[in-house]
Amino acid sequence: MPAVRERHTHLHVRGFLRGQIVDGKTGRIQGDSGWVENSATNFGLTGLASWLGQQAGSSGVNYGALGTQTFALNMTQTDLVGRTASFASLNLSTSGTCTMTATVSFSSTMLSASCNVGAAGLYFTNSAGSLFAAQTFSTSQWNTNQNFNLTYQIRFATA
């Protein structure tokens, strides 16, 4: 009897984000980070494995946030520095890409004055300590008459 050949499939998971500051009245783009590859945290990888394995008490990524952080994310981080706005809106495409999008108006935040935004991240819950993945980008001033559009993608592929 011939030996059975095993076929190995390698799964690749990569995350990307894109932030845009837009004029609140006209919708014209006033700042764009371009696509930036994100970094997963240790907590995020453990949480993803727990969610995939349907471990009791686990949940999928349900929230995102913007922050003022300007230094690189590290694997042990569980929250963004200077978290300024949170959002929830999840859409799943059929191409193996999970896309989360949101438009956050400045007036919907707890901020009272313009601030610099330099980071975005995904969370399992709407609280500190549950950061899945995040990244920093070139900071932009977010003014009171502007909105922030965020697109976050987690792309799954085999090789």
C-alpha cells in the first residue's frame, strides 16, 4: 500500500488600517494615513484562539478606538495611550477579509478641544485591557468640525 502524502496549508493572517480625517460638512478628505499594516498583541492572539475554539466567555472583535499614541505598539500592550473615541461596526466580506469601518464625528467623543490622533486599534470589549491589534501612523490634528473615517481589515489567506 502506498504511503499517504500529507498536504500542508499555511494560514496567514495580516491586519491593515487606514484613517482619514474629513471635513464634517463637505466630506472632503483632509488627511489620509494610507494603508498601514498593524501589529497583533499577545492578548489579541490568545483572545482570537479562544474565540475560534469557542472557549466559554470569549468573544470576537467588536470595537475599535482612536488614540493619541505616537510610539510603536508592543506585543504586551492591552490598551492604546490616549484613547479618544470608540466605535462598533463590523462587516465581513466573502473574500476572506473581515472589514470593520466607522465614521466618528468629533462631536460624538468626550473631547472638548482639537487633538492629535496617531493610532487606531481593535478591541474585544469596549474597555481598556482588551486590545486585539493596533498601529500608529503619522499624527494628524482632529478638529471639532471634522470626522474621522477608519477602515480596519483582517485578511486571511493560505499559501
